[in-house]
Amino acid sequence: MGREAGRLAVTLDLLTDALVMVLQHGVYCQSARQPGKPAMDIQIVSQQIQQSKELVQSVMDELRSNRDTTAH
């Protein structure tokens, strides 16, 4: 898919690694108001990382679609 898609794939992997670390941290930083849930800052950070992953994935899908369209 080319250099750009490769860079996006690496970015997606890095975001996944960051998400895993944040979620692991969330196991130890529990919310005082919501027992059994991560602290609010952990929830917000994990949500933002997930949204970033979705954005990168959508760009990769668009690149793939454009490549398939121009190939035909």
C-alpha cells in the first residue's frame, strides 16, 4: 500500500501499545466514585486513544479504496 500506509500502520501499532498500557494502569487507578471502573482521567485517555486509532484506520481504508479504484 506504499510508504504512507506503512507509516500509518506503525502509528496504529503504537497507539494500540499505548492503549494497552493505559488500560493496564487503569486496573490499579480505580475511580473513587465508580468502583470497578478506571479513574476518570484513564477513561478519557483511553477513549481518546481509541478514537485516534479509528481515525488512522479510516485513513488507511480510504487509501486502500483509492488504490483499488485507480487500479481498475
